[in-house]
Amino acid sequence: MIDAVTSIELKGVPKVASGKVREIFDLGDHFLFVASDRISAYDVVMPNGIPNKGRVLTQLSRFWFEQLQDVVANHVVSQKLSDLPAVLQDQVDVLDGRFMIVKKCEMFPVECVVRGYLVGGGYAEYRQSGSVCGLPLPAGLDVAERLPEPIFTPARKAVEGHDENISFETAAEMIGNDHAEALRRISIALYTRAAALAYEKGIMIADTKFEFGLHNGEIVLADEVLTPDSSRYWPLEQYRTGANPPSFDKQYVRDYLSGLDWDKTSPGPLLPDHVLQGAEKRYLECFQLITGKSLFDEAS
């Protein structure tokens, strides 16, 4: 069985939340985000994880936070081991490369999804209604086709299960029109910048989702950003309209699971080594193509 970090417990700091991938610990003035190697599919966390996945998510987020900091402020305080509190200095082995010390933010209850291409659930909706999340699109678009311009399609965050697609108007009712307008503008600006940078490196970003919060009244980009878990990455050389291109995200794992006699409820099936290795290869390749560096040169 391949080793992966699927459980993270730290001595001396309280854990305040545990998500599908991340553990959040309270450092007093800040939070400590630690990304495990857990992987979920169909809203079920698999019993074993993808080696190095948490490091890829953390270090790729680090890259994008730095690239995009002139578009909007972000929640990162530090990713240096030396900035961890003394009580954690004897636990750095599990933390190295997979943690962020971040600002405590008042998070918006809205996922900010930006779509640049017509694919997935958006394409299915378009086939039925000619629109995506209530936004009308030109007739005759094919699967994986580039949209005339990126569109903002927010979603209501779910405590459990799938997030719920909502209209911009509903988002504005939830968080106020000024904040909704600002999040739409910032999200599209972030996507546009990132998509152009990735394209130069042979990668297409079909869609992505951002999370934002307020810190001292200022909108900041938070959580993870433009990772293979939050984005749909396609290799440019294999892209064509009319078919779903191969991707660097966890679709590889979903494809394996779709061939099993599994009802997509917990507990999930144990993933075999060849699936873990195939998924790890894709995560590592995505990181290297985007950043131009090996993951193992990026540890804190």
C-alpha cells in the first residue's frame, strides 16, 4: 500500500474544523491550514489518499497567490516553518510543504465559479435550456467549446453534499449587491489573468472556483486557489471541441470509480495502487507544468 497522509493531528494547538482535504487549527490571531492527501469523489472521502496531493494543493496555491496578489489581497500570512509556533517545531515533518498560516476572515457563503469553456454540468444545462446558471449563451456551442467571454456562476456553499448553483441575483440577496458585484469583477479578473498565464505554459483552465472573505473590511482571496481540486486543467496539445479533453484533476479517479459496482455512498472503495500512482503523476505533472519547478524543490 502506498503511503499518504490521510489524518493529521497536532499536539498543542486545537483543531477547529476538518474538511474533505484540509484540517484547520487555531493559532490565536491566525488559523493554520494543513492539506492532507485525502481525495473525495461524489462527495465521499476515499479510505486511502493520493501521495503528495496535499503538498501539490498547498504549493500550487502558494504560486497562484503570489502571481495574483496585485489583483486582490489574499489571506496568506506565512508558509515558513520558522514562523510556526514553538509548540509545533517538533512536528514539522508532517507539516512541511502542506501548511499555510492565514488570516482569520469572515467568509462569504458563496463559491465564486468562473467558466471559460462549456463543459460538465454547464454543458448539460446548456443542452436543455441554452443557458448556464440562468445566463443565456449563443446557440450551437459544442462540448468543451470556449465561451465568448468568461461567465460568473456563483454557488451556495453546502455544509454537506454538493454546492447549489444560484443566480447572481440570489448571491446579491445573500451577501449584498455591492459585495456580489465586487466578487464577480474580481473573480473574472483572476480567472482571465490565470488562464492567460497557464495557456503560455501549455495548460488550459476550463473553469475554476474561488472563495473570498472579509478581513478588516477588505475583500481577500482565501482557502485554496487554482488547484486541480478547484479547477479543471486541460493539456493544450490534446484539446479539441466536441469531446472532453483529458484533465489533470481528480477525474482520473472518478473514471476508475465509475466502472465499479459502487452506489456512490460512504464508505468509498479502497483505491488500488495503480490508481493512486496515476493520480499522483497527474497532480505532480500539473504542478511542474504551471510553476516550471519540481514539487520537491518547493517544500517550506
